[in-house]
Amino acid sequence: MSLDVDSRSPPPICSLPDLLGRAWHGGCNTVSELLNSSAINILVDSGSTDLKWNSHSAQWLTSAEAVERLGVVPETLYAYVSRGLIKTTGARGSNRRYLRRDIEALASKGRRSKRSRPADTPVESQISLIQNGVLYYRGRCASTLAGMLRFEEFTDWLWHGTPSRGADATAELDRDALAGLRLLPAPADALPLDRLRMALPVLAAHRQDEPGDVVAAGWWLLRHSAAVMRPDPGPATSGLVAGVLSGLTGDPAPGPAAQRLLTEAMILVADNGLTTQTMTVRMSASVGADLFGAVQAGLALARGTRPGTTSLAVEDALRRRAGGSATGDLAGMQSHEHYPSGDPRAAYLVGRLAELGVGNPRMAVVRDHLAEGAARGGEPNIDFAFAALAFLLGAPRGSAEYLFAIARMVGWIAHYLEECELVRRDGVRRYRFPALYTGSLPKTRAGARPDNRRTFTQG
């Protein structure tokens, strides 16, 4: 039985005959059925033959009850409230209650589309946060972590929340995989990022016989991606960063200053929230793509016109300036949408470039670019910082976006792991978006009334 009581009104009072009449029409045939109904709480008003019922306990749910009913975490429940999907009463905290009718509507929607999720459901993540212009990884300031951890330790931190020595990063490389990388049909002048994109299917093929442990596959992928530019079976390097530097510069023993600065740079860009590339990786994971396929999907979007994908243009601007071409090009001096007051990651790295630039004639070119940009109201963004780093290292053209991609792969793998865990927990196939069809409608039978409404179709 259900008596339709407007939960926003105070608990009503009615006579016993009126109450029984409503119960009869609501489907209760006996007083016993009425008293056993869970929809109302009958309260006897002593000294009166009237009865009054209190709909509050039945119409409103606690936070714990609402979360359990919806099968979500509290943060998702609060997001529903903030978007007006669920009405609440009471002050924020333990006294707040959530309207059962709204909860049931959302739960019912989930039952009707059991294998999908509402298109406007926020994506849960514990990996990174941008708050007040500062980037945090798992609640810790990114700049602080960059100055504290080795890259392997940071990778473990981002993947698991606990830093370790990252022993998997220095394991011996697969000789067959390296042989496959040497046979890549890449032109001699192919850019490093393009070589990396071509390498992923080859690496995936050599990893096919070892399914199962995604974390082990992630370390394997990082080690061999770092060797793309120099796929020889030489002695193992001291870590991922040393391997990347050796591949780009040809130096088998990169200096400690270059290794430390590149470590900090790669930590600072390992993740930056739910970017388009990161969401592509997560959506791939949600439908069961393997790790290599998901990362390859992210790499497909690693070059573009948005901040974080334009370092190649900055490199070219620095090279033209070094060649005496005063282009006035301010590439890399545009603000980032998430850091309107200036990108703290770029500020950190630009401040550290001076150490690498000691005695390096290219440092004057970097300073000129910064000075001209500042004179015209610009500030360096992360693309400039990476391009300047690659330029000072004397690395091949396109190295900045390659370094950025290797670093971001660590974040993508973290999101892949997290997304797979959420799919296991929720038991649903996520990110099934409805499409609003706005094209021509099918022709109707003769005499049938045409339907001119726009049609939603399930994606």
C-alpha cells in the first residue's frame, strides 16, 4: 500500500474513518494490513479518536540508506543533490535526509538500463585534483612529490597510493620486443611520438603470451616505450628516466642534473584530471579493452591544439629563434584553462631550467622567448617548459611531446586500473550515452501521422 502524501507538507491529521477509507482505496483490505503497511507510521493521539500519521521516516532516507539504495559512493550522492536530482531536508551532515521518491526514480532508471550509467553521472576518481590552481595527486601537492620521489617511486604512488622502489622499472628488456622495434617501418625523420604510436601494436604483440597482471604489464610497457628511440639490448639503465634520456640523446650515462630535472617534469605532467585523452583511456577500459589498446587510444590524441599538446610548435619556435629568425611567435605563452592565474607546473620547471642551462648557449634563446612573451602579457605554460627542456638537452625535434606522452602514460595506466576496479564494483558497462537524433525521420506509411519530434536513441 502507498498513501500519496506530499512529503514537503507537515504530517496531516485525519479521522479514523477517513484514514480507513484511504487505506481501502489504496489496496488494504483489513486494519492489520493497514498497520503492517511500511508506507506510513500510525501514531495514536492519546485522548482523541483521531489518528495522525507521520510520513517523514518513510519518505526520507539517511545518507547511508540512500547510498546503499543507489549503489554509489557518498560523493556521487552529493553530486546528484548539487544538480537538483535529489531533494533534501535538514542541515548538511548527519541530520540531512534525502527524498525517497527521487532516490527510487534514480534507482529505477538504473534498473531499466542495467548495463549503462546516466550520461551526467560524475566520474569517480581518487587520482588527481586541481583546486585553487594547484595540482594534487592523491591529496599530495604535485610539486612536493616532484621534489621528493624518484620516478619509479612516484609511479607506484599514483597507481597504488604507496610509493615503493619500483623494481619492475629496471628489469631486463625483452630482446624479441626490441628486435620488433628495430624493424618498425618508420621514415628516418619520423618524430619520436609517431615512432611511439607505431611501437604500441608491436609491443602488444610481444606481450600477448603473458596476460593477467595489469600492473606488471604496465611496467613492461613503460620500460619498452622508453626504449623506442634506441631499441638496442645494451646493459640495463638505472631507471626509466635514464632510459628515456639515453634514447633521445645517445648518452649511455646521462648526467644527474638532467635526470633529476626530467624526473620532476614527468611527475608534474603524469596526470591533470579527466582530460579528453584520459577519458578515452577510461572509456576503453570500461568496455574491456586491454591495457595496450587503451593506452594507444590515448596516444592517438596526444598532439593537437590544446594546452598540453602543442609542445612541437614551441620547439619549432625556439629553433627558428636560435637560427636568427625573429618571428614574434609566442607559442607556449598562452594560459591553461585549469590554471587561469598561471600554470604552477610550468613556473616550477622554468625556475629549474637555469640549472640545466649553465654554460649552455641555448639558454639565451629560452630567455629571449620568455622575455618577449612577458613583454606582451604572456606566461609560460607546460608546453613551453617541456619544449625548452628538450631544446636545452639537444634532443631531436619532437622530443618534448614524446617525453610528455611517456609521463602521461603513467597517469593513463593509473586511470585504467581505477576504471577496471569501478567496473568490477558496479557490475555495469559505463559511459553509454544517449544520442539526440536530429536528422531526417523515416518515411511513414500512407495515412499514418508523421512524428516530428526529435528522437533519442541509446548509444
